[in-house]
Amino acid sequence: MAILITGGTGKTASRIAKYCLDSKIPFLVASRKGQSISSESYPAVDFDWTNSATFRNPFQYKFPNGEGIDKVYLVGPDTADPISEMAPFIDLAKEQGVKKFIYFIGSSAELGGHYVGKVWKKLAESEIEYTVLRATWLMDNFLSWQHGATIKNENKIYSACGDGQIPFISANDIARMGFFLLTDPKPHETNYRVLGPEPLTFDQVAEKLSQGIGRTIQHVKISEQESCERLVNFGMSEYLSRFLAKIEVGTANGAENFIGNDVEKVTGKAPETFEAWVADNKGAFEK
């Protein structure tokens, strides 16, 4: 059988596709870029959460050996109410023979709560095997979004996180865990907190970046409103900018200060440290 990977060009989904390729497991990438990124070794179809007419495309794809899609790595859209887009797809996938979902969301999500919590509840009621990956903040976001630019151009990181701690996790570790769960024959039927090995403040992150890349990086503490405005200026939607700025303030108040070892417990391997991640990505921070 085959794995469908939504969010196909994203940080975690693209890595899961590479795991599938290396393991010779049939897979299909679903992406808005679709045919433009498709190749013999990296099959992809057009898929857009905001266009339900594309939802059938993955199930109409002809795999070389006649495989059918029975597992889905689920990455939802950055919209105000993702359940409205995702519920019809989940129903369709079930009709088409999908037996397992691995749903990638943020660590603050709660079953039945607002935003992605509604999708989680939908999966819980679907009578299909599912596992939720509640991942904390990605180390890899320091390479992109607003952080990558300001680290390179200003030697600064801006946030409204104050002195709140976050157990940053690498995209590699999330993908490794996601791939393990997609291919593990044993049902998990639970949610896992996907956390890095230690909670860090943004000040500590700046210090570790400074040590790793060889120049001083400063964390600049800003307000919720300032954070929202910066995110909008970097091209993010106003809704998502407000949402993320609010999460930063929650982080300042301890909302992300989790400790756990689900990654190692599930996969048998501990997640990488922030220092190791910086060493692996040192070249990307060069001016």
C-alpha cells in the first residue's frame, strides 16, 4: 500500500517523503505545487485545501504497481477554521480506503478545542486509526520566516516570548517520528508531545547561536502588538500573525514549558540538541 503526504513541500512532510524514497515505500506528495514538483522519484499531485475539487486527485493517481493509499500524513491549512476544509477530505479518504492518519499540529492544541482541536475531534470520531503529533516549536524556523532574515542581517532575534521556555525540536526528529508511526504495524491511537531534549528561553537560544556560528546574536524582547506587526510585514496573514503573537505571549507565561521523552520512547532515539542542530546548519547563517 502507499502513503499520502500532505503539506508536501513543508519542513516535515518533505523529509517524510525522503524517508519513504530511501526505504522504497510507495508514496505520493499532495501540494499546491503539484505537477510542477513531480518526478519519477518524487511523485506529486495538485492539492489545495481551499479547493475541494482537488481532494480526489491523490486517489485517482495510478501507482506503478497498483498500490492504493491507506495512510495519510496530515498537515492542515493555515486558516481560521481548518475543520471546514479538512472534514470533507477526511470523510473522502475514509471512503477511499485510508486506514491510518498521522496528524501534525502544535503542542498547545487540545482535543475538541478551538482551531485544530476540532480536526483532532473529527479524527477521534472517524473510527479510523490515528495518532496526533503535538509538536513544540521547530528549531528550523530560525532558518526561515522572520528569524532567518534578522539573524543574518541584524544579528538579532525578535520575539514576545519574554523569558518563557520552549523545548525546541528539529524538523528531522518530527519527520523521523512521523515516518515511524506511518510504517509501524502496531496501532498507537494516542497523541504524543514531540519535544526537544531541553526547554530553552530565547535568550539561551541567542547564546547558543552565538557560540555555534561565531558571532553575537541578541534576543530583542518586544510586545504582542509589535510581534504581530512584524509577522504581517514578513508576508503572513493578519489572522495567523495575531494567532502566533498570542502564542508568543502565552509562551512568556509558561505555556510551552513542557518536558517529556515521547520521541525517544516511540522511536528508540533521543532528539537532537539545539547545539547539534546549529552545528549541522552553521553554513545557513553565514552572511
